[in-house]
Amino acid sequence: MYRPNRLALCNNCTEPTVSILNPKPRPSNLTIFPNPVKAVLNYNIEGRTSIQLAVYDFAGKRLRLFKNQPAEGRVDLSELPTGVYLFEASDGKAWSQTKKFIRVNE
């Protein structure tokens, strides 16, 4: 049973109202490794079948897009310069998850 950390009660409402201020975080089911990565980044997404993957720099620019990927696989990132990036997995609907990774020289 989920028990929120705090509840907010509405004092000026005509009907009783309860709001959850700290919703339970969704469990993380995206795994990436190794991190830092030299060339090939492995990923695993539990509970998904076909997904879309994207790599962004920290300015928010999308650098790579991989459509219709399996839930477990690997992507070659050897052409990226060294730096810090974001790896996003999405089902194209409501679910998406993002992880930070570091690209280093071989």
C-alpha cells in the first residue's frame, strides 16, 4: 500500500479534497552500461518490446535517433566526441526514461 509523505487538505473547498504532494516515484527500468562508455553502449529496458532511442547533448540537441529498437541491445557511439550526454528510451506514447552517460576516448 502506498503512503504519501505529505497530504494537502483544501480549507476553502465546499467538498472535501485531498491532494498528494509527493507521488511515489516510478521504478527505473532502463539500464545502460558501461558508463563511462568508450564506443558501444549496452541498454536493457524491462517490460517493453519495441522502443525508440535518442542521444542528446546537454544543450538539448538530439544527436542520434534509433527507431524500432528491441528492448535489449547495443548502440555504437564511437563517433561522438568525449563529453557528457543523455540517453533517452521511449515507447512513443506516455513512457520515456532518460539516463546520463559519459563518452571517453578509447
